[in-house]
Amino acid sequence: MTGIFLPYVHGDYDNFAVGLSYIFQFGSFASLLLVPTGLVWLILNISNGRNKQTAKYPLYFRRTALVIAMIIVLAAGLGAFASNNRFSAIAILGIGIFLFIIRKKMNFQAVPNHIMPYYFVVIPLTVLSIRITLLEKVKDNTTEFAIKQCGQLIQDIEAYKRANGHYPISLLSTIEDYKPLISGIPRFHYELKGNAYNIYFEQISTMLGTEEIVMYNKLDEQEMTVHNQDLLRIPYNNIFHGHHKVVQLPNQHWKIFYFD
């Protein structure tokens, strides 16, 4: 659970936190495969009258759990790859292969046969229930916090306009002084646009595989495009921008663009 919620913690940006969240989320969804296995195991224990017996795992359950473990490892590796942590993906797959090879040499103490099926059922359902119930609320709170953090940047841009008669051409820099202070949000981006400007940040979406761009424009003329080459090769009015949904936030002049 800690790994899933890491990108929404207040603090400096941490790319590793983003990768961990994707790894654990993909793995937790794959772990749902353990639930029917645990339910069947529990039913058999009760029907056979052995629900209090301490014994080795039944062979067919061990084999089933092994296959599911491999699927969870693959899902975790996919999560690392989806978050652009390719080295982590390789490491996860490598560790998974290594453990699979030496599994027969690893000695685990026998877990009570009447307890293990509860692990299979309760833990995945608990993790996913908390994730589904709370993650969207936590993300909305971090969005609100990041927007508030952007307030000083907007004030300074407007002060620059009053002092110089125009908005700054660029804020390109190696060090970001106006920080979102969310571990999953790298920085604010600025671009001059017409008679105003866009400020945006990318946040971690609760919908896996989706990018969320949160953008400010005082004239509500913000727009985001998938391919920058389209901006150079295609007339602007003919560009297919690629977002499948745009949501107006309660905060004035702020929108969220959703990209697959």
C-alpha cells in the first residue's frame, strides 16, 4: 500500500516512487488470481474436515500458486516498463527467473493449511479495495495542492508582465524554483501562447496507462498535443491533438487533459 501511494506524498520529486507505484499496482491487480485459488482451497479444507490441520501445501495448489506468482512477476515487470523504468523491469524479471530456478532449494516452514487460503483471499482484496476506494481521492487532493503551489509562479509571471509590458518568452532552466512539492510531479512547465500563457504539470493517473496533463491558461485557451512534429508540419486547426477527454476543474482557468 505504501508503494502504491508514494507518488502522492508531499515532498520533492522522486522518479523511483512513480515506478514503484506502477509496479505494485500492476502486481496487485494480477494478485486477484489468488482469490479464487484461496476460495477453492478453503472450501476443500472445510469439506474434508481438515481446516485445523497443519500440513504441507497440496501439490496442485503449489503448482497453481507458482503459475500465479509468475503472472504477478510479469505484471510487476510490465508496470516498471510502463513507468519508463526499464532497468527495474529487467531486474524484476531477472529476480523472478532466479527464484523460479532455485525454488526447489528454498526451504520454507510449513504454514498452517487452514491459514494460507485466508492469505490468498484477504490480502489481495484488501489491497485492491483500499486502492480503488482511496487513490482517486488522494490524487484529487494532490492536484489541488499542486495548483495552490503554482499560485506564486502565476503571480510572478503577472508581475513580470506589468514591469516589462509582455510575458516572459521562456522559463527554461536547469533548476526549478517553483516546485509542486509532490513526489510524483516533476515540475511546472511554461509556454507563451498568444496573448497569454500555459502552465502545466503531469500527474500520475489512477487509470493505468493514462497520462493526465493539468494546465492553466487565464484565457481558457489551453491545448496539449501528442506529437510535437504535428505542430511543425500540420496547420494548427488540422492537428489531431490526441486527448480523449478534457475536464474543467473547479479551480478557475484549470483543465485536465487525458491521453491514452
